[in-house]
Amino acid sequence: MEVINAPRHGSIIYHPSLLPRHRGASAINWTLIHGDKKGGFTVFWADDGLDTGDLLLQRECEILPDDTVSTLYNRFLFPEGIKGMVQAVRLIAEGRAPRVPQPEEGATYEGIQKKETAKINWEQPAEAIHNWIRGNDKVPGAWTEACGQKLTFFNSMLNTAGLVPEGEALPIPGAHRPGVVTKAGLILFGNDDRMLLVKNIQLEDGKMIPASHFFRGEDSSALELTEAELVTMEAVRSAWKRILPNVLEVEDSTDFFKSGAASVDVVRLVEEVKELCDGVELENEDVYMATTFKDFIQLLVRKLRGDDKESECIIDYVEMTVNKLTLRMPHQLFIGGTFVDAEGAKTYETINPTDGSVICQVSLAQVSDVDKAVAAAKDAFENGLWGKISARDRGRLLYRLADLMEQHQEELATIEALDAGAVYTLALKTHVGMSIQTFRYFAGWCDKIQGSTIPINQARPNRNLTLTRKEPIGVCGIVIPWNYPLMMLSWKTAACLAAGNTVVIKPAQVTPLTALKFAELTLKAGIPKGVINILPGSGSLVGQRLSDHPDVRKIGFTGSTEVGKHIMKSCALSNVKKVSLELGGKSPLIIFADCDLSKAVQMGMSSVFFNKGENCIAAGRLFIEDSIHDQFVQKVVEEVKKMKIGNPLDRDTNHGPQNHQAHLRKLIEYCQRGVKEGATLVCGGNQVPRPGFFFEPTVFTDVEDHMFIAKEESFGPVMVISRFADGDMDTVLSRANATEFGLASGVFTRDIGKALYVSDKLEAGTVFINTYNKTDVAAPFGGFKQSGFGKDLGEAALNEYLRVKTVTFEY
């Protein structure tokens, strides 16, 4: 009450019901559950009771029979609520705001709905059952027991005009009558014999399906054709005969391609059938998926009947208004083209590093979930459309995905800021912008992956021809870090898919949300189900199972050297998987006295503080030539003081929070050890005194080669500076190379000869000269020594996801 009464005018509260009715936290739900005909909101004066303060204003609206929490909120409670709060503040400012005591007559209080209390009571009319289902939709979900499992119902409708309860019966214990699974959905009955319709069902394992598909097996029964459809079948059979002249009779088992058809024949068949069937929606891919005459007719008839439409994927979004956007974020596992709960409905909290608050609950994958995802990826690779479409069509899908990422770039960048603490403007340009560029680059490679012909010794008097083919590997596992969640996913996944593989992706446990939003975009792009699977979870469980799984043929990993070694061992012991590793770094940056000092300071700052120092190739140690050392340090400190630390969504922020709390603690310990060992702490070294995981940009000087901070990576905004004697190029090179890491390096000098000499001698996968952090999708990226092996980006990355087959002919 001290806080509530502190403002001069007191405090007011918005509540989404017409008080005193539905006091408490689930007011909108209870408005629907009780079947209220009128709803609305109240702005009231805060007091020490539970929604009992004096009324300031109320606005009401009609509750429609099929309203849900979402429709009611979006149609009235949110837009009119904003206007109501504005009006309330104006009334207060003008001294005209009323204080009307709440009547106790008609007052109700209901608690928060929980899953265990959301079971449907069937001893009530259909309208009451409908209200119960829609009032619990989406959370916690109204449920019942049927067919030996718990079924949760969503998307209930009371308007069943024109529906006929004809279909397969679904016995429900306690229900007045069995439900009926129809083409329109699941029809349920109240004890008044009236009907309601449920459109979606969540199974006990978390999978959401259209209610109309409840009894649908794996194409278990063929359609029975009507007389008209039989006539159409014979007309299509004649088309097959014309296209396949070498086939005497087209039978049910006749295979289009085994009978000699080529790609041009596919186009002809599609166009003939379209003309025959009045423009039915038919694509080339349909022929590849239904190659026998019987399967093709079944597919065609389903299309003609309108039964072929894949139900829109049901996504249980977490919605949040941030950065002037309404974010809709998936939070479940993505397996086989469907968002599902983890085994045992296990979840964990993902945290906003800006203030330490919980963003949402995310499904926590278990070993059994990994097995399901790998099985889905394997089936998609071996039997699905992905392996049957042309490389050019594969590229077309990846271009479409890149376009969708671009359309959603502001949403993706906002999620990166929210979940990873990325500065929004940087996320827009780099985290998301480079991800889009990566998919476009590799989309262009899809139809340019080719082998070669090789002259070999002839087996005289015969002749020989040897050629090579580059083939996809199969199911790949990709384990990505938390510093660039979407970009690291894109670097590996784009090359993997361009090569024709399928993939199971494990995003970092602390930053799963852009990966799951990416999963949603793959559906919109038309990427076939099972090609991409995404499993948030722990490395020790999910990453380990991927490394051990016998059906995974390749692992791509970015992370620490310690974990990389463990993955490499597991890949060897399981099934000798192909593996590529991008591991730790301690990248040296050598700045000579003959450099452009202003540029060296600017780039030196970027080399350390870019993305809050959470950067694989960050300059872990700067070597400054003695004659410019003090001037360089002075200018750096001046620039550090200008840096704006703040909310990553603010446009003028250039230094946001560290990714998570454990990393923040590590940085504090890192700096404490530097001071203890005798390095000079020029500035920073402490947590910023504000909510969230903010750490000051830090500068150390007088760092000697034996010190911990000279040898180990901070992975944070810590500049480690050492001197070297004027003109002593070979000694500084020896010091720069005296590390087991070799990811990146840099040199600043105006002397081109010196620059080339240093670049030759530096033992690192990337050398920057008079620049830093300048990566590009076309340039290969990867390390030497214990920074790993294998490449991301560029043509070289494709080879990480391909195998070469040699074929030799004799003729």
C-alpha cells in the first residue's frame, strides 16, 4: 500500500471483467466458462483487497457464442482497454475521476485454472460443455479420458448448423452419447442431446491433430471411387498410356518412372490431368510422391474431393507485445513438421537477460524425443519428397525460406534481443541479416554441386570411364551456441540442407526461441515435414544422444573445446560419424606503430566489444607496439566511456546484457583473477548495478604472457592488452602463436610487406588485415589447432555435408 499510495494521484488498475464479477487472475476465462452474455473491463482504484477497489470506469461488450479468450481480447479488451486507460488518466488529470464503491451483490471470485481441475463434466448441456472448453482454451486445456488416454480439446464451436453426426463413434466414459469423428471435426453431445464441434485434439503425448484425423491411420485404407471417379480414372489411365508407349497395359502397380517416364513426362502428365479435371491443383512433386498408378489415382481423387489439404500446423504460441510488435513465439519441440510437448511434458524457463524475468516455459527434450526426431529426419531423407525433388527445386524452397525470414526480420531480431540480450540494431543487421544472406547464398549452390570425370588407366582392349558424385550424407545433428542463436543455426543448417541432407538441431538451452520461430517459418516455406527438427534441451542429454545415435551420420558443433573433444570421442565410438568443430579461441590482434591509429582504435574496440564480447573470433589479446601503447590505451578508455549500456531494444544502446547469469559470474571471476595476478585494471571489471546481467566494458593493461587472462578466453567485453618492443616483429609473432587456439587473428599496419609476412606466420583460420570481424557468407570460416576443424560458409562448407562416391565403368 505504501507503493500504491506513493503517487500524488494514487494508482489505478485495468481488470478484464465487469467488476465485481470475476475477481481474480483468470477473469476472461471465467467470463466464457460461465457463459456470460456481457463482458468487458474495469479500471478501478487500487486498494488493499483483491480487485475490490472503487470503480473509475467500465466498458462492456457482447460475448459472442463462439468467442474465445483470443478473439475477445483482440476484438475488444485490448484495443478498447487502451482507450479506457487513456480516458481514465485524463479524468484523473482533470480532477473529474469518480470513485464508486464496488457493490458486493453479484461479486464472484474464481481461482486460476489448472490442468487437474479442467476435466470436462459431461452431466451438463452442450452449451455449458462448449463454454468450459473455450474458457480453458489454450491454457490449461479442457480434457477427458477416451480410448485409453487423456484427450484435450481445443477450438470448440456451438454453431453446428448443417452438420450431420455421421462418422466413426468415439466412446467417452461419462458422456451422454459417444462423440462422432466427422470430416468437420469431433461432434460432442451434452445431456440435452444438443451438439457442439471440436476442431482440434491434443493427444496424451502432446501431439496436436485435427479432430477429423483422430482415427486416421497411415493411409490404411484406399478410397472407394464413385462411378464418376471411375470414369475419371479411366481417362487418366489413357493419359498414362499415351505418355508411356512401351507399356502394353497400365495396371494399378505400374510405376510411372520405372516404365520409362522422364521429367518432361511429369510436366505433360500434370498438364493433361489439370485439363481433364478442370484445373485441379496438381504439382510435379505430386507425381514423384505417388509414382504407381493406384497411388496417383488415390492422390488425385483426394484432391478432387478436397480431402488432400494438409491441416494447418497447430502452434501453441506465447504472445508478447514488445518493441511495438506482437511477438508470437512457439515454445514446444519441433518434430516431423509438428510442434509437440516433450516426453513427460517436461519444460524449463527461458530468461530475459535484460531484467532476469521469465519469458516463457519451453519444452525440455528428453532422449526419447531425440529418437523420434532422428526417426522423422531419417524417414524424410530416405522416403520423403526432399530426396525426390530436383536440386533446383530444393534451392527454390531455401530461397522462399530466406524471403520469409526477411519478412519476419524485425520479429526475429526482437526475439534475439529478448532471449539472448542482443542489441536490436546489431541483431537486425548481423544476427538476422547475415542469416538471411546465408540461406540465399546456399540456395544458389543447390544445383551447382557436381562431381567430375577422371582419366584412369584403360583395361585394354576395353576402355574405362571414372566419375565422381557428391551425395548428401543423410541425417545430420547440429549443435549451436548461445551467442548468435539464429546466425549459427543458419551458417550450418543452410549448407546442410543445400547438400540435400535432413537435420536435427539442438539450439542452446538458454536461447531456444529464434530457432523455434525459424521452425515455424520452414513450414510456411513448404519445407517437407521431417527435414528440419528442433529440440531445445540440455547438451548432456540431447547433444550426447545425437552424438551417440547410430542413425546420425554427421555432427556439426560450435562451442567450447572441452565439449568438442567429448563430442568427437562419442562420434568415433558410436558409428565413426563425420564431424566438424568450431571451438574456443584466443585470437591475437597485433597493432604496429605505423598503423592508422584512429582506425586501429575503432577496430580494436569492435574486435573486443562487438556483441558484448560474446563473439567466437573476438580479439582475446591485443599486442600494441611500445611507442603507441599509451596513446592507444588512452583513446580506448575515452571511447569506452562513451558507450551506452542499456536495454538492448533501445536504439541508442550499444552494449547490452551478457547472455545469462552463469556467464556473468564467470566474467566477474575472470577479472578478479586478472587483478590478483598483477594485471592493471584500467576500467570496468564489475557488474553494472542494475537489474539484469550487465557487465562493464573492461580494459586490462600490463598483461604478461604467463597470466591466466593472457591465455584463456573471457568470451566477454574484456580487452587484454600487452606491449611489444618496437620493431620486434618475430618475437610478437611467437607470442601471438603461443596458444593452442587458432580461430582468428588480426594485424594493423600501413606496410603491405609487413602485413603479408605477419599473415603468413599467424597460425589461425582467419587473418584480418586493417579490419576486424569482417566475415562474409562466401568466405570460409573455421579454425586451426584446438579451435577445431571443418568450415562454415563458402563453398568449403558444402563439403562438410557431402560424401564423394567414385563410379567406374568398363565398356
